[in-house]
Amino acid sequence: MKPLMILDNHFRQRDELFSADTYAALSELVDIHGGVDQPMPRSDIMAHLPDAAFYVSARPELSVQDIAQAPNLKATIEVAGAFRDGLEYTACLDRGIEVLSCSPGFRNAVAEMALAMMLGAGRGLVAEHEAFRTGSERWLDDRTDTDFTLYNQTIGFIGFGQIARETHRLLAPFSPRTMAYDPFVTDAGPDVDCGFGHACARLQSGGGRGRPIRRNPWIAVGRTYRGHAARDIGCGHQPRVVR
């Protein structure tokens, strides 16, 4: 008997996540309940959870009580690309339930988009495109007040997971000075200044190799944090990061 997998993929389209061949191969390994491009009723999820070995969802929600009713659950996998509230991570880990993310599958496409957005913003491509549409473009007039090159810039990452690491790899030809803050990462490689608490303090104060957040040319938000990690970044600095 094949293990049961609950697939609640909405808002993602199933074809966005699986090719036809991949879905067919997956069906050979597990019995898939769901996999339709509409929200699965919570009652349906709960009815099948006691027998499920895998729970795949764009927005997985499991309370301590839900986990207690899922003796066969081996892994929960989110397919939205971000961990959200609603999943009791500690209870999952205590039970030995793997908490997994689809971000490795999306990292190349998202990192490519991140680099494109950096180049577009740094050279004012969007602003000048919109100006061209209204006849107010500035021919042969560099935007020296806002535009700059990516070469040799200091780039700070808030969160240094799969997507941020791939973005960092794509940025290598620009020879950036890279800093990162991620409370779950202690070693980001020899060319990245990263450590729990300390890197964040350097980002804020301007110590180490980087500049303060308020003057740093680029802050790439690779992950959002809650609880103690968010407090380490500091509420006073997060608005500046976003802008």
C-alpha cells in the first residue's frame, strides 16, 4: 500500500509545480489526495491527516493538536516559497516531522529576477521607461543623483537561504562586498560576512566591511522574520530596509 500524500496546492497551479511526467512518477510512489487548482476544505484535510505521510500545501497549517492526530506524518512541504504563521515548527521537529520548502526549486528563477530588478533599479530603467511614455525622458542626462553601478558595491542580505545564496552567486562578476544577516546560518562562505547578531549589528552601525543600512546601496530581503530574529534586526531599521 502506497503512503498517502495530501496535496493542497492552491494558490499554486498544479502544472506550475509538476510536469505531467513528474506528477505521473509521483503518483507511482504515493496516493495523492487533492492536487486540484482550488482550495481544499479544512475539513477534508483533517479527515485525511491521520493517515497521511506527507502534507504538501501552499499554506500549510498544523497546530499542536493537529500534529498529535497525525501519527504517520513524515514531512510537511510548503509550495508557496515562504514559511508563514500557522505551522507549529517546534512540535513538528519534536515529532521528527521534516519541515521542507520548495524554495530550492524556485531559487534560479527568483534569483534571476532579483538581479534583473537590481540592474533595472540601479540604472533607472523603469523610471526612464515611464518618462519616455510621457515624453519627459532625459536624453544624454545621467541620473547621477540616483543611478549607480553594481560593481564593487556593498550588498547586504537579510536572510541568506537558497534564493539569497543563488543571487549572491549571480552577483559574483560585479565583485560586491557582501554582508548577510540570518540567525539560522553561521557559515555563509569565506566571501560573506555573516553571523547571528553580529552581522546585523554591523549592518546597522556601519562596522566591519559594510555600511549602515541607511547608506547601504543595496539591501536584499531574502527572508522575513518574526519573534526574536525580527527584534534583532530592530523595528527602527526594518522600514529603511524595505525602502
